[in-house]
Amino acid sequence: MANASVSVDFDYYQRRAEAQLELAQRSMEPAAVAAHVAIAERYLEICEPARLAEVAGHDGPRLSPIVA
């Protein structure tokens, strides 16, 4: 069952990263573009196998704060 959870987590974070990149492409403000790209990068970091294993036991999506 843990493998199904990790697969679902991967799909979720991958979709969220793609959505953030789409928002970045549509944004006109450089600060908004940078923010969306930073969030997308965080989601993609979570997609790495080691991070997925770490977050697999959590109740929901959680991201570390972004430090600008």
C-alpha cells in the first residue's frame, strides 16, 4: 500500500509543479513569475525519491517555507 501512496504523492506534486509553471508563463509581473517558478521548484524537489519517501507518511501536502 505504501507504493500506491508514493505514486499518488508523485502525481500530485508533479501536477502542482506543472500548474505553477503554467501560472509563471501567464504572469506579467517579474515577481509573480519568480514566485511561481520557486514554488514549482519546491514541488519538483519533493518529487525526488528520497523526499517522496519522507512525505509519504504525512496527512497532506506540506512544503517548506520559501526563503526569498
